[in-house]
Amino acid sequence: MADRRPAPRVGVDPHGHDFKARGRAAGYAACYATPTAGFMGADVGILQFLGLALIAVWLVLWLAVKVTFAAIHLLVVLGLLLLVLGFLKAV
């Protein structure tokens, strides 16, 4: 059987936008993101929020690790102290 797909139309992208009216480059700029239109407006606000949130999470986890290490060492020292006191009272 023969392929019955229609022939591609010149000047029209797959989404049906006509580029003949404004020119091919203008049509693509209107349909697709360009490097110059990358981070503008609300995108910057979202990125700033995500950056601040990641820094805050990192600081909280860093502080939690420091507190945990300190607590472990205090418990080791307290355990050794109680062990020594127990030996001294037994003698």
C-alpha cells in the first residue's frame, strides 16, 4: 500500500503555526524558548527560593551533625567517668 500521509507544508511547524506571516525566525522565537529569554521574571524568584531553601537545609543538617557528634563524645566521656568512679568506689 502507498503511504497516505499528507506532504509537509512549507512554512508551517508541526503544531500548525504559520511562519510566512512574520518570518521564519520570528515564528520560532514565538514558539520556542531562546537562550536570551531563559531566566526572566518568575523563574528567577523560584530559583532564588530553591537556592535559599537548599542553603537552609544544608545549615540545619550541618548543625545537626555537629550536635550529634558533640553528644556522642559527651556520652563517651560521661561513660568513662562513671566507669572510673565505679572502680574507685569498689576498691
